[in-house]
Amino acid sequence: MQVYHTAAELRAALSGQTNTAFVPTMGNLHAGHISLVALAKQHGHPVVASIFVNPLQFGAGEDFERYPHTLDADCEKLAAAGCDTVFAPDVAELYPAPQTFTVCPPDSLAQDLCGAFRPGHFSGVATVVLKLFNLVQPRVAVFGKKDYQQLRVIHELVRQFNLPIDILAGDTLREANGLAMSSRNGYLSASERIQAAQLQRQLAAIVAAAQAGERDFEALCATASRHLKMAGWRIDYVALRDATTLQTPTPGSTRLVVLGAAWLGSTRLIDNIEFTLLGNLP
């Protein structure tokens, strides 16, 4: 496996490649990331992973300064997983000048849910992903479903810019207690790590109720929020949406997703569950 730190090195190494599979990450890798590499290996060669903590997607007071940097350990995991190339630039390499040109996703995707609590986040994500796509020129790119809203933003980015890239979605890997694997889980104490599984359980309860015929989705989400608050969580949102548009479900919606974002202590966790509705919406 080769590790490159500059755009020039990466472009030279990938020159002439037409079947590249790309896995963008921010490092501090866990088994969920490695599963995305495994998925990429099924659909392209070489497999390129990027490791870059992107300042554009962090807001004031967020955890950019303390986000873990574990490049050596990450490279060991990627090499063991069969990754061919790692691109690990520093901030000055990807942003040699102030980034005054940015990608602004549509408000319908970027200003709701996480976007309502992290202004500018998805613009920062879309901007760096477009830069990375331009550098790597992949045929396929793999993103995890845990960051569901981000996945929808990237799908729309590729569609609207007519990029010749297939976006593959990797399933969320979970700990034994149901907690979605995340780099930010490392911020949790041992007791918080056990308690953190409550978020997934409340989302699963919403899915079970909807599948059983309950159609007052707002009430279901409000109940889940109330249970989490009673357990000491600070809620950003719990919402049930159309899985494709992320808008309120309409009578034609059958593929749905329930999403939640909440704080446990000083750690913000997100999770979601996709499902197909049994029966029709009123």
C-alpha cells in the first residue's frame, strides 16, 4: 500500500486508472470504515482511501481541534484490509488558498435535520468531496449509511454535477449492544457507551410501531424524544422521513427512514434505521 500526501503525487500514481474505487474518511478508523473498504474492493481497483479532517465542515465550538489523528494506526488497518492507496493531505494541501468557492447543497437537503443544528456543515462536506472526486477521479465511491443525510447530499451532488461516479452505500455496523460504530464513540465514558445504545432502541421502537400500523409519526418521534430526555439525553431531533427525499412522507412514500441526533454528555451521536412501510399512508 502506498501513502501519498500531495495532490501531485496522487494524480501521478492514479494516472491512467479507469476503475478506481474511493473511500473518503476523516481517519480514526474503526470496523465500520473497514467494511466500506471491503465493499469498494468488490467494485473497483485500485481502492483509494483518503484520510483528511476537513475544517470546512466543523462549526464554531465543534470538535475540530480535538478530533483524533491516528494516521499510523489507520494505515495499518487499511493495509490489512487490502487498500491499495491512501491519500493523507494536510489542510494547506487541499486548501492552498482561502476556499471562497464552495458547493451549496439545496436547502431541502442541507438546512434540515443535522443541517439545522450545524450551519454550513453540508456545504463543507460537499466542497471537500467534490475536491477529492476531482483528484481521485473514481468510478465508484463508498459512503456509510450512518451519515444518512450526508449520503443523500452526495447522491444529489453527483446527480446535479453529472459526475460519472456510482455512489455505493455501506450498511451501518453496530456494537454488540446496538450502538452504531462511530469515531466519536471514543469520546464516551464506559458507562455512557452502554447508555448510548438507547438511541438505536428508541428509533427501532418507532419503526416497530409504524410497521404495526401507527401513522401518527410526529407523536412517535415525540415519545422517543421524551424517553431519551428522561434518560439524560439532550435532543437535537428525532424524525421520520421519506428515505429518498428526506422530506415528510407523503401517501406515495414506502421507503422510509427514522433519524435521530442527540447529545450524551458532551458527545453528539447520530443514528438512523431505514425500513419499508407495510401498508399505505393516509
